[in-house]
Amino acid sequence: MINIGIVGLGYWGPNLLRNFSVTDNAKVVSVADLRDDRLKKLSSLYPSVRFTTNTDDLINDPLVDAVVIATPVMLHFPLALKALQAGKHVLVEKPLASTVGG
């Protein structure tokens, strides 16, 4: 079983939450988003998931094995790097970055 944390509840985040929640050998344990209204709406549908506005709490949670990033593209690289440095597996929605330059 792989425990998943999802960052971002915009367009794709709720779809990822729904799909990972019904996937064998995967369990969504934590979701982070800055918007309280999104967290409150989905927390009633997924009562066993921890919802937070703090991405660092999710990334540093020892229960989270993999971090799924579904945020605006400008946040993809910094969040992915932070998750990788924390020893997590990472899935980033496309595109990974807005430019090829560093």
C-alpha cells in the first residue's frame, strides 16, 4: 500500500483525489490547498483524509510515501524539489515547468 498526499484542489486535484481513493494499493492520507472552502467541501466526502492549508505539513508527514502535485505550473518545480528532498515519490501534473531554462 502506498500512502499519497495531494497538493492542490483546483481543476485536476479533486479528480486525482477521487481516482487515487478508489485505486487498489493506494490510499490518500493527506490533501493540501490554500483555499479553506475547497478543503471543507471535499473533507465531508473524504472523512478519513487529513486536509491542511500547509504543504510543508503534508510533504514532511512520515505517513505520506508519495506526493502528487496539481498546482499552478509556477509551483511545480519548487514543490517537487521539496518533496524529493524529503524522500518522497513525486507525480507532477503536466507541464512540469513553464520553460526549459533554469
